[in-house]
Amino acid sequence: MATPEEIEALMARVALGDRAAFQSLYATTSAKLFGICLRVLSSRAEAEDALQEVFVKIWRNAGRYRVNGLSPMTWLITVARNHAIDRVRARRAENADLDVVNQMPDEAPGPETSAIQSSERARLIDCLDELPDGRARAVRLAYLQGETYADLAARFDVPLNTMRTWLRRSLLTLRECLSR
Amino acid sequence: MSGETDPEDDRVLAGEYALGLLSPEEARAFEERMSAEPALRELYAGWAEDLAALTDDVEEVAPPADMPARIETALFGAAPRRSLWQRLGLTWIIPGAVLASLLTFFVVSNDLLVLDGDVPPLRAEIAAQDDSLRVLAAYDADDGALRVTRDAGAAAPGRALELWLIAGQGAPVSLGVLPEARDGVLQVAPELAEKLPGATLAISDEPPGGSPTGAPTGDVLATGQVPSQGA
């Protein structure tokens, strides 16, 4: 993986319409972003379509990542994640009867994957671990599967407002932990 | 949730927004506030950075080999005939139409939030025929800024490079002197910006500080075409 500075330099050139830089950016980031699309969508064909659309967005918006103060890699991840989430939600809306939600694989990462330990990640994981049972999982399900309050309430079998209160409280705890 | 500005609440609200848990109406209201409140933007950015760490253990998977071609086709149309099409700047016109059709699908998306603004930038390459001078320019209507990067070449010693806008049969209008640094931003007045789509951009050799007459006085070193719409 390229350094953040390299990615930032590529993004700056993509913003100016440099197609060679766009190809380099694709070469350095597409496997990561495709992995995210696959994780969210659990379908290769859909993940491929999503990835294509994500790079179209990246081309068009590369100049704007600074607007919200995100680092370049976070911006790329967020664009891919949000786009995949939109797709998965659209699919769920279409297949509401099929109860796709409950067929989603669970998110517990295997031990072999924890090899890549960035300090950022370690901090987030530590803070998630401080949450009461189930709450950390709800945060992961929202982020990586696009589950809504309604989905989560159904999954954890609690009333919607209870779910909302739980999660909001968890976010506050998480924020305090992360800011420590 | 109804318009409170309790800082503790905002921290949670920004997290809910980053996770995509807000209703479309709530999300829109949040975005509106975010565009006016830097502190809120910072809260959101903090969440986005922290939550992105949840993808650290997502396995990387190489996309199919034809993916770059698919993306290129979606953006630039089929089989670009590089030299001619690129020089004419026509590659930029086709994608506009393709994108417009894709966009109706995209807009459902909560990540316009990330992208803030939806007028695609106008981009042009202003180059000498022998590429001895090459400048990339991108105009973003959201902030009225024309971002320029000098890719190749430079002003002659003791001289300056000035950028001109030529719309249709009109006389060249100065967009400003290019910075000595490689990268820079020229602010474009709205009445000039209106004329950018489809216009020609040119760079001329001028005395320091730019043309004293308001019209190009030195050689035109490079030209380029602005597409008629952004992509």
C-alpha cells in the first residue's frame, strides 16, 4: 500500500484530470476498495458493479476530499463503503420479504486477519471492547452491513427506541474512549 | 434531535451520521448544519477516520482484470482514440452524458455528504504543441477556484505566464498570472466562470506581473479547450 502522502499526491493529480494518476490510484487502492465492496455486498457481481461506480465517483470528486477534512485513504474508504451500503440497502428494500438481513454472515474477524494492526485500529478495537455485550457488534453491523436502527432492533429483538438509546449511548462511550 | 446544539449530542449525532443511521431527513439537516459549522465537520471527520479502521481487517481482493477498462468506458466512452480526441478535448463531453444517466441512480446515496456539492469540475489541459509547456486546470463551481498545476515548462527568466480565457469569437480576457510555484489557485469571477464551458484557454509570455495592456502582448505558448460540461 502506498503511503498517505503518495495517495494524497495522486488524488491531487486526479482532481486535475490526470488519467495516468487515476490509473496509479486504481492500482494502489482498488484491491482494498473491492474488498470492502465484497464484504458489504457479499456478491461478486454486485461488488464489481459497485467498484466501477466508486471509481467513477472518485474521478469526479477527487478534488473535494479535503472539504470535510478526511484523510485521503479515509475518504476513499468512505466513498466505497457508503456506496456499497446504498446498494445493499436498495437490495434489501427490493427483497424485503426474503429477509436477506438474517442471512448475512457475521462479522467476527478471524484471528488470522488481526495481523494488520494499525494503532488506529487497535484503539478502536480496544474502545469497542469496552462496550457492553452486543453493542460493539451493532456498531460493526451498521458500518459494514449498513444495518439501520430497524434492522438492528429486529436482529437483537428489542424495540426500536431501545435500540436507538443503546446505540446512541454506545457512541458516546466510544467517542469518550477514543478521545482519551 | 430537533435542532439542539448540545455538544455532547452533536458528538453522537455525528457518529450516527457517519454510520448511516439517520433518516434521510435527519441526514440532510445534519449536512446543512455541517456546511455552516466547522466544529460539526470536525466531529464527523473524527468518526469517519475512527470507523474506517473497521475496514482494516477486510481482506484485500484483486478486482477482475477488465475492471480498469470498464471504468474507462463508463467515464470516457468506448475505445478512446487518444491523440485526436484528447487534443480536441472531446473525451470530456461524452462522459458527461454517461454520468448524467448514472447519477440519477447515485443520488439516493448518503455519500453526497462526503462529496459535498454535485457540480462536476471543468478540467482542461493547456499544452504547447511540443509539450514544452503543459498546465492542467480544474475549475470547481462550488468555490469559484481554478486550480492549476504546471506539469511541464516554466516562464522564461524574468518573464511571467498569463492565462487567458477566449470565449467564442470574443477577445481574450485575463484569468490572471500563473503562480511561480508549480501549483496554485486562481479565483475566477462568476461572470467569467459562466464563459468557461466550451471556451479556449491560452497561456502567453508576459512581463512580470502580467500584460500591462489587458490583452496578450507576448507569444501564445500553449492552448487548451475547456469541455462544455464537467465530468
